[in-house]
Amino acid sequence: MFIAVQQNVQQSGFQLSQQWWWLILSLIITVIVGPIIVHRSKNRFDNEKKIEIVGNSISNINNRNGAPEPATSESPIYSNFLLNTLTVENKRSVTQSVTEIELYNIKKETNDFSDIQYDGGFYDRNQKFVLLAYNNGTKESFVEQCTVKFIRCEKDTFKEVYETEKVLQESLILKQGDIRSLIICSFDEFVSEFEQNSKLYLLKVSVFNSKGKEIPNLMLAVAYDSREKRFHIVARGSAGSSIGEVPLINLIEDTTQKSVTCSQKLTAGANDVNFYILVDRSCSLKYDVAIKSGEKTIKGKEKYSLDIRIPVYKQEKGGFYGDFYIFLQDQKIELNQDVDYNKDLIKSLKSDLIYDKYYAARKFANAKI
């Protein structure tokens, strides 16, 4: 009897030891092995997250300072050296890299484009205003009708009091590289108004196209000085800056595929991936884009189609107080008669105004051309 009881106690003790052993083992697995499994699972899930091209924008490059700027005209026309910016989303929590950018399905179809731009401004020295049009495209083009509005504004509040306008209805056709004045106006005609109304201080000038839409960069303001009985130019803003080192895809030679190696970091979330494109002639350019990250290739969904022209002049995007305003000032033109120049005459007087299709690529992308 005693032996049987002793055996039962021993068996119960053994079973209890086994239960404690399994409990301890379970705790060890939970505390030590569990986090390792979770960490590995998380890494595996994270590694499967993709890089994706989710957006893009394309800009011209200012031929003088390398700064990106919008394409000219409402139907975008680009120069032969441009900036393509991809918005790339890194869905991982760790930094990845773009190691190569590839263009494929490339097509260049030679084409000609119209590109009428404007310049001009107000000259302190003779109190005259001029609006210029120039043909920076690759073919003869018509200058559309436009309206110049002269708006009087009050001092301090800058409230617009009233306006007058001049409608330029004369049809004008410009050959490639032609520069013509559309209006020359002496601001002396406004002096008596400002003298009679002491509240008037500012005279604003804006130019509108045939559809009544204000033409970008064609607005200026001059302030009236009652002591001198003269108008003076209001201070203007400065130009933008370049964007730093960016890889170049050179499409001077006709090809259907071209790539460039690079090292652009992708932090978690959205990133900008920039690259330049250089072509050799005016054309309709079509291409698709892919980026590589190590062995992975990520193709963009968008198909690109751009109109590209080799401009005549460096100043691709017109506006008041531009290259030709300065040119007339340097030439001491008094604006007593219409302004009329062509490409050959400008080249002989100031060749620096003529566009060099490889200059910007050499200077800002270190292109060896």
C-alpha cells in the first residue's frame, strides 16, 4: 500500500515537471523566438513593397542661369534642352536608390512650330513705352490681335480707379527671327491726369490676347513723381536659380533606346528624380520612361509626346524688360519710329542674343559636344 502511494506521488511529480518544462519552453519561444519571427516577416513584407512612378513634370532650362521655367505658349513648346522630373514613390520604410534611367520607344519626327513672343517695357530716360513681338519659332507666323490696358491706381490703397485701352488690330506676319514694335506710347500724355488728381500714384500696363486673357509676364507698373512730373519704374523681382547636378540623356543621334546611370536616393514616400534631355533639331519627340533600382526595373505608365523647336534667340520666354528691351536701351534707340529688326541684323549687332543649341547642355550638364 505504501509503495503504491509512493509511485502515484512520483508519477504526479513527473507530470508536474513536464508541465512546468513546457510552460518554460513556451515562454522562451514567446520572448526570444517570437520577435525574431515577427521581424523577419515584417522585413519580408517590407521588401515586397514597390517603387512606383506616380507623376511627372517637364520644364525648359533657362539658357543663361540654368533655372527650370515653364514651356512657352499655351500649347507647350520646349527647347532642345529640357528637364524631366519624375515623382517616384518609395513604399518601403528604408532608403532605396535609382541606379539607371532609361528612355525607350524613342521617336523623333522633324517638324516646324510657330512661337510668337513679346518683350518691351518703359524707359525712364524718354518716358516712352514699347511693346515688341518677335518670332522665335521655326516658320513664318501671324501675330494675333492684342489689347494694351493702361490702369490708373490710387496711392496707398492701390485701388484701380479707371482704365483706357489701345486695341492693336493691324495684321502682322513675322518671318523667323523678325522683331517688330506693336505700339510705342509716350507716357507724357498721362501727366496731366496725375497732376489734376493727387490721389493717383501708379500706372499699370497689362496686355491681353484676342480672347481677353492676360498674356503672362506682360504687366508692368510705373509710379508718378509729382515733384519731377515724371514716371519711374517700380522695382522688379530677380530670376530663379539652377537645380544642381542632374544626369543627361543625349538624344543627338537618332536611336530608339538610351539610358544613363545615376545614383539618386529615394527616401520613404514621394521623391523627385530629375534628368535632362538633349536633342539636335526641331521635332515632335515621343518616348517612354523606365527607372532601375539595382536589378529591379520600374516602367512609367505615361507615354511622352513633346513639341520641340530650336529657337532663334536665347530668350525663349518673353516678357517686359527682357533681352530686346535691354538691346534697344544699349543701342540708345529713341523710339521715334517703329522698331524693325531681323535675325541677321541682330546677329551683327549683338550675337550674344542668338541661341546656341548646345550652350546650356555644355554649361549646366557638362555635355561633351
